Amino acid sequence: MEGFTPWPEEFVSRYIAEGYWSDRLLGDVLRGDPDKVALIAGDRRLTYAELDRRAERTAAGFHRLGIRRGDRVVVQLPNTPSFIVVFLALVRLGAAPVLALPAHRHSEIGYLCELSQARAYVIADRHGGFDYRELARSLNVEHVIVDGDAAEFTPLASLDADPVPHEKPDPADVGVFLLSGGTTGLPKLIPRTHRDYVYNLEASAEVCGWSADMVYLVVLPVAHNFALACPGVLGTFSVGGTVVLASSGAPDEAFGLIERERVTHCAVVPPIALLWLDAATWSGEDLSSLRLLQVGGAKLAAEPAAKIPEVLGCKLQQVFGMAEGLLNYTRLDDPPELVETTQGRPLSPADEIRIADPETGEPVPEGEVGELLTRGPYTLRGYYRAPEHNARSFTPDGFYRTGDLVRRLPSGHLVVEGRAKDQINRGGEKIAAEELEGHLLAHPAVHDAAVVGVPDPVMGERTCAFLVARGTPPTLREVKDFLRDRGVADYKWPDRIEVVDSFPRTPVGKVSKTMLAAMLGGA
């Protein structure tokens, strides 16, 4: 695929010879008993046989539209059975779904469709009060497929067709495109091949103790790497477990599902974990079935980490990873101190880790803080169609520069200490400061803009936009309305604005975001 950076042949041979890579495909992850319930969403229940049949028939419908191996399809669906069916249908055809989040708007979706050269765009009719058909009308995409009232577009239900022979993907093909959190501009596309992503989900399932008797609750967007394959939905299917879909992590919904469906496993970000700790003290639901709570997406503080087993009655597993590849897990038999105070150790024996000085690239002494660099059998070798960014993001010998500042303990566990990249982690959602600044600079009343993260006990960080105004400065409400009109996802909107006469500068003339953050006094 043009724009895809493959692993060098010496690594391909090694990963195959050492058993990390196999010929298994993403479309073959449904490994449960045919009569067992695979998927629960509200009152709907699909067995493994029913889910498999729906995926096959939907694949035939996409094939009838002309979708073939190697095509890209942007998929923007909420946590519904349709997402699972569409994903499985596309990967079985060898078409690569580009997984957008429900919160994305025209700014992101238009860019993703153009960058991926998508042949189709799959959406819900409406979700969360937003009409995705209006967004679709502004795009230049060959096929728009709608789950629900399709208006002038193609109804997803109409793709139900008798299965037909079709070309199978190769394990080395790109199976799915994930989105980067991004530190500069709009999200970059992360190409994950069938064999590297199958290894990602299967090795994760083994390390995390996934088994056929488990019930996995999805409260994060299912298109998110964490919920999809760490081990997530796909890992659950691969061991024959049951997946339960929720619309959010709100305790009034999630706790009810845990009690009703006897949920055993769930993955959340720290803000949801904190919310659950509070809600469990007054909630009347029976949470006793819960065995394991994974917390990732952002660093979980040691104090709430220590409370989870006591308050929620389950084990905690800290997860630190990235859609680009590398995953770190605390192990189920780790002592409490490591579980509470570290973000885990690498998933694979083949994960190579360097901790380097961010400025010089030289290794730091063991135990000291440096930038995390990595390469391995499930970490990308390059973003899709992004040669200039790849030149900055990868070392000449193929290590990915994560931008995360970490230190490594003698046990191999990593402790996350911050970020070298200009990125805000708002409750697990990554916001590129440069992208938001670009939107703010388009406001007629903004002369200059600088975006920084503000520490927050619940979200980890909130977003503060420092503005140098042109005339009367805009209010926070006016800024949010402006960003909404530009089609910017609402999680990227600033939580706070500060108007200043000018920005402090470094000796080389760059805006000093360290000094700006200090002006906030940690508020």
C-alpha cells in the first residue's frame, strides 16, 4: 500500500520465526461456541453464530458496492452492534476501516477522508444530538452508509446480502487504521496490519488472563484502541467471552449493567475510575461479579489506585500504551505497590525499549527520567502518508519516539513522569495544542494563541487557552461557539481562557509554555 512503511525483512523473518506473527486474520477472531452469546447491547443479544452470519452478509453488501481489498472506509459509529458487524465485515474483505470517534466533526472527518482516500463513510443517522448526515453532505465520498434513517444515502440495513466469494487479505496487509492522539495538527493515521494487531490482541488477552467465562463491559468508545484490542472487544471474542456494550461510563448505566449481566472485566480512563470510586459508596448495585478493572489512557494517581480493590472489590490493572503500538501492563500477580505506583511493563519479550535524553537522543542512566523510544512486533514503523512527520518521529534504526517521559524500575516496570510532546491529555483524550491554536487563530478577535494543560484532579488535565486579543477579547462561550461552527470536536474546546497582552518567550524567541503554565499557579 502506497504510503505504508513496512517492517524491514530481517524483522519480518524474526517475528515469524519466533512465533510473534502468524497467518491469523482480524476477521477470524470470533472463536466462541456458536450458540454462546457473543454480544449484548440493551435487550439485543447476538450469539457467535448470529454475529458471524451478520458479518458475512454485510461483507457481501460492501462487496456489492464495489468495496475491495485495500480500499479504505471511514467508520464513525457509536457503541452499537453495527460497529462490530461493520468492522468484521470490512476486515474480512481486506478493506481497512479508518476508526473515527463519535466526537469528531468536519474538521477531523474531512481530513481523514481525504488523507485515507476513503471510498466510503459509515455513520449513525444521529447520535448525542448530532446529525451525522449533515456532516456527510459536506464531504466528497463515493458511498455514505447510514445506520438508521439514511435520507438520500445508503441504508446500512440494505447491505444485507448473500455471501459471495471474494479475495482474502494477506496477513501483511493493513487491517485497520487507528488515529494518533497527535501533538501537531490533525490526527495521523496509524496503519495496523492483520498480523501485528492480531498479536496485539492475543498476547494482551494472555497476559491479562482473558478467558471464555468472562463478560467484558465496553464503556469507552469501541473505536478506541484500548477498548478494541487491549485486549478489549477483539481479545474477548478471541477467547470466546461475552461483550456488553454501554453508551458511557456513567455509574447509573455501567453499574446496572455490571449487576444485570454479571460483568467480570472493564477498561476505563482515570476520570471514570474516580467517578466509580465515589459512586460505589452510595450505589445499591451488586458489583461483586467484577474481577478486574483496567485503568489506562492517562496516569492514575497512587492514592485512588490503592482504593480500587477495597472499594470496588476487584483487582486493578494499570495499562500504559498507545495506538502506535507499545503496550505496558501491570501483571495480575504483581505486588500491590507496583500495581499502585507504576504503569506496567512491556507486553512482549520482543518489545525493545530505550530511555533517552529528549534533546540529545543519548541513553540516560538506568532509573533516570528520559523519553521513551520503542520498536517491536506490533509498533508501527511509520504513520500513513506522513514522510515529514516520520522523519521526526522515528530514529534511523526504526525506534518510535513516543514523546512520553518515563523512568524504568529494576523490575522493568515504567513510571510515567510527563510528556516531551506538546499535547494535553484530557481524561484520556489527547489534544494537540498546535491544532487547537490553529483554530483559535482563525477567530477574528484573536491575535495570538497558546494552549497549555492545567492539572486537574478528575480529568488529569484541562485545557487553558492563552489569548492575545485583537480589540475586544472573546468570551469562553464565544470561543466554544466559534469552534463548534468550525466543526471541531467538543473535547478539544478550551475549558478556560486567559487574556494576556503578550506571551513570555524563551531565549530563542519561542513561546514559553512552562512560564504560561506557571502563571496559572496550578489552578
